[in-house]
Amino acid sequence: MSEHSILVVEDEHTLRRLLEYRLGKLYDVRTAANGEEALELIGDHAPDLIISDIMMPKMDGFALQNAVQNQMETRAIPFIFLTAKADEQSRVKGMRTGVDDYITKPFDIEQLLIRVKRLLERTKVFQTQLDAKIGQDFSQKLMPKKLPEVPNYQLFFHNSPREHGGGDLFDWMEAAPGSYFLTVGDVMGKGLQAKFYAFSFLGYVRSTIHAMLRTTQSPAEIMKRVNQVLMDDPPMEETFASLLLLHWEPENHRVTYANAGHCRPVLITPSGPEIVEYSDLILGLDRNAEFRDTKVILPEDAALVAYTDGLSEQVLKSGEMAGETGIVESIEAGFGESDPIDAMLTNLIDRSESAEFGDDILVLWLQRQHTAVDWFSPFAADAQP
């Protein structure tokens, strides 16, 4: 059965059954004998297209169209009018009220099928473009406009949202002078729903961090509260998210983090890479879930790399997903480069079966730089001529 649904509104029984039969071979079709019956069906489930007669008892086609257009949820449903009237006045009135097509009885059923198909295709293209625009807007709002600027550190960040990708999110805040919280997460799902929930979920994270900083700077304690708030809010029911919450203290070169089912970060030093092991349950599954703080010390020239699963799920030329092993290989390729994320992603794409990523991708690269020591000689002044 087609993914599209059509509502046929026609008071003439024979024609109504004919349209139901012919359209029903291609689409999910429901029928109504007048506008009042149609409104009840629309209230139960809005169709993708309405084909309606104009002259009907109880509520005619124009009144039905007006009622549909007055509701925010249904005003964008395309309309095709069927009528026995061939006069130009009815046609003009239909066009002025926003009718998408106008067919005069008697008509060729094959021509009607062609026009229905074209109208649904046009609507689908428009909806796809609209979804992409809204998705891009959500993705932009889920990302900060700038990164922290900290002496002896350099932060690199990359985010590439897809039209129908997931709910990747990133945020940071300066909790106190020289103390930062970094958030990397992914709300389960695809498309606009995931991006909408990610936007809402980020609000939970931000407000919870702000509220709890008065009493704790433990990512695990904050994570526990975020999970409880998420599960206590009915609109977010059945919403699941992975989250990496990092407390970064540059002065001590220390990162303390809690991981709720997110991709495990990678610590890379001149000696090689290491996957930072610990991870707990994803958010939204168990209100009483416990989380644990893990501490990482960043040596000179080391980097901590966090990413979302759009990277690990990238399919390689071998037909297998990159996984942690593949990501570590790409991180090694980027280590030491002037733009490590660009080098990392280039390496991964070079090994992929596709020349682009199949999902939203997000990478945060926290690099501790080498600290140069300026030696001062007490004899330097005496050496001057």
C-alpha cells in the first residue's frame, strides 16, 4: 500500500465507489458522502490529499475547504475539486480559495490519476524541502556560535547535520573562572522528531547544570538529575539519549566526565591512542540509574576526542561499519595535523564506501599544546657588549 492517504468526498454513491476502487489500487483511500462526514474523518486522521465534490448536502465543498483551512493542523492539505458545474465563476472561486486543482465532471479517470500523482509528488518535494530547512534551523540552534579560548589549549569542532539525520547536540558553559562543562549528546531517532527532542533535551541539560552548580560540580550527579528530569516529563516520554558530560579544568589539565551510553572518547598522546573505557546506561531507561565520574589527565601534546555515532556507523569499503577501531585509526591520522578533525574525517571518507557521511556527524577535539619554557640566564646581561 502507498504511503499516501486520500479522502474522497462525493455525495453520488456510484462515483464515490468508483473513485474508491480506482484510487484504492494505489493509495490508502477513505470516503465521505458530505463535508460533515469528511470533517469527522479528518479529525481522526488527516489525509495527504482531499478530492471533493462542490455541490453536496449538509456541507458543500467550499465550506469543507474553508473548515480545513481554518485549522493549523490541516490547512496545508492539498485540494482537488470535482464538480458538474463547468462555468468559469465556480472555477475562479475555487482558485481564489486556494484549490490546488479543479476537474469538471465527466472526467477521464486516468487523467485524474495522473493529476493526483503529480500533486502528491509536488507536495512531497515541498515537504522535503521544508523538513530540510527546519532540520537545519534546529541543528544550528543545537550548536554554540564559538568555543572557549584557553591558554595552552586548542579546541577544534566539526558538525555536519544531515537532512534526515539524528539529534546530535553540543554545548559548553563556563561554570566558574577557568572551569568548563562540555556536553556532547545524541537523542535517539532520525529526522525532525529527533532534532526537536534534541533541542528540548538540551534545555534540560543546560537548566540542570545551572541549578546544580550551587551544590556540585560532579558530572555524575548532574547526569543523574538530568535523567530524572527527562523521565518525569510526559512530553519527553519514550525519549532516549546518550550523553557525555565533561568537566574540564585546564589549570589542572584534568577532565572529569560521566558517560551515559555515548561513544567512548579517545585519549591520544604521542605514545598512541587509548579508548577511555567507562560508560553507563543511556538516559531515559531507568529513573534510578546511577552514573560514575571518571577522571582523565591530559599530558602535554595530548588530545581528548569525543564524537557521535554517525562516525562509528559509517560503512567502510569492506562493507563493515567503522566502529571504535576505525575511528581510532582516523584519529591517529589526524593527530599532529594543523586541522586534526579535517585530517581525521578525510581519512575516514577515504576508507568509506561512500564519498559522504550517511548521518549527522559531530567531533570535538580538545588539544593540550606543548608548553614552551623560556629559560633566563643571569649572565645574559654581562654577555652584552
